[in-house]
Amino acid sequence: TSVPIKVNLQTYAGPEARFCPAGVYEFVKDENDDDRLLINAQNCVHCKTCDIKDPTQNIVWVTPEGGGGPNYPNM
């Protein structure tokens, strides 16, 4: 849980907040004015960009919806 703040934010300026096309990851300040990573999982479009682009490989993407992947009926 410390890698996003101590490594990714300090060394790489928090790429999680930029590489996700759905805005799942954002850095916010907590009540003590310390940085923390907020994960908005409901925004995820299951593109797997986070697993590929994370410089420390701290994010492990798993197949959603019970292994069948997302269902896009209009495509």
C-alpha cells in the first residue's frame, strides 16, 4: 500500500493518475494533508492499461465479471 506514494508518486510523479483512460486512480490529500491513492473502481473499463503501464508492477489486473470479461452488447 505504500508503493504508490513512496515510489510512484515521489519518483515518477504518480503516473496512475494519468495513464488510466477512465480516471480510476487519483491522488488526494487525507485529513493530515498526506497524499493517498484513491481508487474509483466503479469507473474501470477493464482495458488492462494499469497492469501494463504501472512502472513498479504494483497493480495486478484480474478478469472482471467472474472470468467472462466485460459484456458490451452493442458492439
